[in-house]
Amino acid sequence: MFLQGLDGDAVAYRAFLQKLSRHLRAFLGKRLFGWPDDVEDLVQECLLAMHNQRHTYHSDQPLTAWVHAIARYKMIDLLRSKSGREALHLPLDDASDLFADNDASAGEARRDVQTLLGTLPERQRLAIVHTKLEGLSVAETASLTGMSESAVKVNVHRGLKALARSLKEKA
């Protein structure tokens, strides 16, 4: 339906957007449990970003990888903006609502990883997030980010090295 929409079929594109919005609500709802208003806002932001960036999709790549990459970027932007204002002022009792599972140590680990990744240059951060956290291949990551495969490998290596160095300095 998406490809038909790209070819000018408005009915197919509308049907695609309706199905995509349901998919995004489920995808983001699992990750932002307890923030239903933010999920709906994020779905709308994702739909708008995907519409505006539809020309970047390559038909030889899986559509879900492209969709999830955009959704993750939007979610990370939201979490960054919240961490600067609201998350620092949440009562400790409310902190477990930030993530779908209520395991406090897993939530703390996620926040720590996000904080550490936030210190890296974008290319290193994206390479690590896609290959190490999301489990995408180097080729898939290269396609999503516009980097060459060797650049992805180099950025993963340099990023992990920088993270290790940062952790040693804090220890």
C-alpha cells in the first residue's frame, strides 16, 4: 500500500497511514507505558516525519525497519526533552512508570545507557544503537543511516571505545 501511495494512489496511501498509525500506537505504547498522551503525540509526529521523508525509503529494504528507525528517533527525542525537564523531577515512586516492565534495575540500566549514548557523536551513537541494541546488521544500519558499511563498523568501534574510556574515568 505504501508503494502504491508513492505512485499516486491516494486511497492506498490513506489505508497505509491508518494501518501504520495502529502499528505505531502499539509499538510506542509498549515502550512508553504510562505516557498515553505522549504516545499519541509521538504517533502523529512519526506519521508526519514519515510522510515528509517518504522519498528516503528504498523499496529494496524492509519497510518496518525504516518505520521503526524513524519512530525510535522520535521517541529518543521525546525522552531527551523529558529528561531535561520532567524526568529529573519525578518522585522516585513514579520512575518505574517510564518503562513497560516495572523492574527498577532494568529501568535504571536503560536510563544509564541512554545517558551514556547521549555523550557520543551522533554517527557513533546511531551505529551502536542500530547494531548493538536493535540487532540490525551492519548493512541494514548503513542503509538506514546513509553511512557506508565500513563507516558503521568504524563508528561502532570508536563509540564503544569512547564509552569504555568514559566508564573508566568515572570509576
